[in-house]
Amino acid sequence: MGTKTSAAPTTYREAMREALREALSSDERVFLMGEDVGRYGGCFGVSLGLFEEFGPDRVRDAPLSESAFVGAGIGAALAGMRPIVEIMTVNFSLLALDQILNNAATLLHMSGGQLAVPLVIRMTTGAGRQLAAQHSHSLEGWYAHIPGLRVLAPAAIEDARHMLAPALADPDPVLIFEHGSLYNAAGELSPSAGPVDLDHAAVRRPGTDITLITYGGSLTKTLTAADRLSGEGVDAEVIDLRTLRPLDVASVTASVARTHRAVVVDEAWRTGSLAAEVSSRIAEEAFYELDAPVERVCSAEVPMPYARQLEEAALPQPADVVAAAHRAVD
């Protein structure tokens, strides 16, 4: 008679660490590289203990030059390795934008299919931690603009644990954006959970009256808003995009076809945002399903403030999502 294995309590950070440990254990081509990922254990503690377990050749501290170590990762990928490059925050990734855009994303195309770049780049994104303007912006929509990249935004613990394996198996470069507010998030991880389907969004909460579309660090706030709306007689469906490029537009429009209303929640700035792209896709592909204009809830168009009350005022909050939903429904 078999025993039933229960879900194990863990955190988003621990789930990411276990994903890295599994990758390093299962494939000798995999190595982790970045600033302070070794003895220090990573700026956010994700790689803590991996240096001692796998040694300095597999967990490599890099100098403070994003352009240099992202370029080294691209070279290693071209040579047959499976590098995982960690950049501390998305703001610092701009120092490696030339490498990411002009090399990683384009080499397969420019070589006529001869030079694949199976590189994974992880970085922290988002605000809510009082780290001010140079450490707190949400720029993943910029990268979702670039052909040749796959862009992931794990919001749930199971995604943090199981997105890395299929990302490493992808022949194209994959960028993983980890929202800094999620690292301490605790939950249970089912032992039956496995590799994530990177091509499809996830319905995190079913509903019939309105579709709330979001990703990454905004998922928790959006689910909170959906719970409040339920108490006010509005049954909201919550879609977690998970993959920002390529977008799973079919899942979004299928939900809108059921609910006939939509709110897009995006921590990035409103102008030129991923929220603008999602709204446009809904208008293009599900216009006649809509009973109200698509609403957007985004951050204030200012550099992210340091002061807590100003930072909270600049960011989308559950109350903002609730208000937008009522504008669409009422």
C-alpha cells in the first residue's frame, strides 16, 4: 500500500535555488555566473550554498561588468555550454543591452540558423522594497519587444521551481524576471509539479464577470483585488501571463470571450507598456466580445520614489484594480 506524499512548504527563493541545484546536478554543461553568486550566495540569497556544493567552476563570481559577463555567457553558449547568467537587477541589465539585443537575440538569424545561443539570463525586477529609482523599475516589457528572445515572469512558487528546466532546454536565449517582492513569499509545492508549459498563460482564478490580466509581482495584488471584488458581487477571472514573449494571446482572448470585460495590471509605466500591447491585442482579436473598454492599471510615470508612502502611491495597488474593474462592470 503506497503512501501519499504531501505538498512541501517552501518559499519562492528556495524554489529558485532548488531549480538551480537540479540544473547543476543534472547537466555538467550548466554553470551559474554573475556578481556575488558564489561565496556570498547571491545578492538576494538565491544561490546560497551552491558554491560550496558545486565549486568555483560551476558557480562563478564575475567582475562588476554586466556587458563582460553576459558576453562571456553568450560565448559559452555558442561553445556548447548551458550558462545561467544572473544580473542583480533589471536596471543594471541595461549595461548589457548591446550584448543581449545585438548578439544573443540576433546571432541565430544573422548566421542563417548556424549559431544558436542557448543562454538563460536571470534578473530581479520590480519595486516595493524601497530601493529607489536605480533598482526598482519594471523593464521586462522592453525585452519583450525584442524578437529572438523568450521572456518569462514566474509569479507562483511552482513556476519559480519548474520554469528553469524548459528554459535551459530552449535553443534560444531566455530571460527570467524574478520580482524582488516574491523571494520571501511562502507556500506549498506539490511533489507532482513538473516542468512548466512556457507557451501558455495560467488561469489563477476562474470567474465569469471580468478578466484581470497580469504577471509577476502584480499577481498577488490582482488576486487580492479579485477576492475583494467577489465580496462586492463581481466574479473576476485572473490570468497570469507567465510568458511575456511570445504572448499567449489565445488564452487572453478566450477569457475575454467568456467575461466580456478586461483589466490589464502592469507594474511598468503605462506609456509603451506591455499592458498597451495586451490591450491592443484584445482590441484586434476580441473587439466584438467586449462590453466595455479595456482598462489598464500601471505605475505612475515617474522614477520610482524611495520614500515608502510615495513608492506605494506610485505602484498599482489592489484598490486601483478594484476601481478599474468597477468602471468596466458598472
